[in-house]
Amino acid sequence: MLKLFKKKFKKNIYNKNMKNIESSTLYQDCFFSLEEDFVYEIENSCFDNCNFENISFSNLKGCKFNNCKFVNVFALYVLAESYSKKINSYVYDLKDLTELYVIHKPKCKRPFTRKNLELDLMHQANFFRFKENYRLKNIPENIESLRKLKVLDLSYSGLTTLPRGITKIKTLEVLNLSFNKLESLPSCIKKLKNLSLLKLARNPIGYNDILTIQSYLPHCRMFFN
């Protein structure tokens, strides 16, 4: 196992029940029981054979997970890089991720909580109306590697097309594409058989295209206004 982690760590922690989590630390055989509403921000830590339950992060840059188990929620509130207009590539290596929220410029102060970040997501409209520098340039097709994802929030991202890789994430239950520039969705959206909620508010989608999207996903709740 140690060959997988070639970094030098400030701490090595083995076989403990953890109430906190830190950067630049090697954790082995640990069980994490952390505050469910708190959003942890760490980097350059490695986890081997660890267990997590209902865990949320806002940064995992440089972190590695080997043979870890996640019970219920494994969420990431990723801060998109405004200068490159993209999501950091490490995100696509988090194969066990169940929830992904893209946030471009959070207003709430650190330390983050799920409640505060979700309020930020709801109130970004005024900020993004004229801020083209914070639009995502694209989302790579390898987003499909997140095969356990249930919730995906790409609102306020300036998307003009839906990456087809998203339609290959069969586990998706909630997809938020509100406040983008989408005029339609590809027919392959119908592959998302488990999708129960689709948010498309404030997109320039015409009436006929709305009817088409509804025919693709007849059992899915949708919001267009």
C-alpha cells in the first residue's frame, strides 16, 4: 500500500475513530464520524482502507483514496477555477462521489457548512448575470467516470450544450441545470432512467423543446420557470 502514496506526510494515523480530518496526513484503517452539516476543506492527504459516513468536502486537491468505503453521502462542493473556466481534474478520480455541486464564487465565509453553501447556490443569479469570467468553458466527457453520482448541480455555469458523458451516469437522481444557456437537451437524456428531478429554470428552451424533453423523461419532475 505504501508504494501508492509516495508523498511525505506531517502525520501518520493508524486504526483510530476520527472526529476531525486534516491536510497532509496519511490515514490507515480509520473510521471517520464527522459532523454531517460541516463541509471539510483539506488537501494532500491519503486514506487507505478507511470508512466514512455522510461526509462533505469543498476541496480534496492532492488527496487519494485507496480501498475506502463511503456510507450514504460523499459530497463535494467544488470551487470552479475562474481563471481556467474548468472543474479541477482531480474531481473525476473520485469514483465513489455521490453528490457534486459546482460553486464559482461562494459568499459565505469559511468554515463552510452544507446549509450555507446551498444558500449560496440559490442566490448566485445576480452575481452571474454579467460575470462571463466565471462561466465554465466545458465539462470533459470523462465526467461519466463518476458512476455512483446521484446529485449533480451545474447551475449558473453558462453551459450551451449538455455533455453527453452526463447521460451515461445511470445513477443520477437529481440534475440541476438552471441558469444556463441551454436551448435543448440531447435525446440520450432518456438514458437517465433513475432521474427523478430535473431543474432547467432560466434556460432559453422553447415550448416544443420542453414537450420533447418531457417525452424523454415522462416520470421525472421538471422545473422550467
